[in-house]
Amino acid sequence: MRKKSVSSDSTTKAEISVDRLTGRVITRRGFIQTASAVTAGTILTQRHLAAEMAHSGTENMVSMNLTINGQKHQLSLDSRTTLLDALREHLDLTGAKKGCDHGQCGACTVLCNDRRVNSCLMLAASAQGDEITTIEGLAKGDELHPVQQAFVDCDGF
Ligand code: FES
């Protein structure tokens, strides 16, 4: 982008940029307006989905059997429930964290059949028949898993 300063009609200086690909002029105000509209749209969409899930009643309920840390659990959850929400909100396993909720930060990582997965991107219903291991299930009794021990030894956060 190329930037230059120009005077607008109201005699104040405004910084504008020209998009080299499209040739369109982008003003700071235009950029902020677009960013605000996108943010508002995202928030409204998330609220709409949350409200829809809250009012869906038993319409989307699915009975599922999950094996978490070697224990079998039978749950009846909305079919759209992520594995992360099932762990945290229905099984009180809060070791996996909800960071970005978009598969980018890794705070929700669990093992699924000994392979790491982002539980925020995985539906709980699709984990049926899999062996899920959370951070709570790594230790063997009082003996910490080497990764847990490394966090303790290095004051890991
Ligand atoms: S919460 Fe960030 S990757 Fe899942």
C-alpha cells in the first residue's frame, strides 16, 4: 500500500492508502468503519448461535458414550457441542482451556487415540469410540508425566 496525506474538504489532513492490487483508496475512517462492521457482525453471529443452542431444547440432543482418561461417560448433549465444551462444562475436566476457540492457540489440546487434537474444533459426538486423554489423565498416580514434570521444573506457565 502506498500512503499519502491529502487535505479533505473540511481542511483537516487525512491519511489515505491506495491498495496496489485493487487501486481502491482506503482511508483510516473507512478502515475503522469496515473493521467495526466486521467485528459487530461476528459478535452478533456468535450470540445468535449461542441463543439458538439455548432455545433448541431437546431437538438436537444426541446420546453419546465417551471414554475420557480411561473412564467411560454416557452423556446426552447437543449435537453441536464441541469436545472442549463437553469436557469443561459437562465433565468438569477444566485442564484443557478455551483460549481462542478457533483452533489457533492450542490451549485446548487433548490426545485422541494418542494423537493431539484441538478439542475446540472437534465435535464431542465424533469422539465416540476414541480414547481421549486430557492433562488430568497424564499422571500415573502421584508420578507426573514427563511433560508435567518439565513444567514444574521450569516454572512453566
Ligand atoms: S482454544 Fe485455541 S486452539 Fe482450541
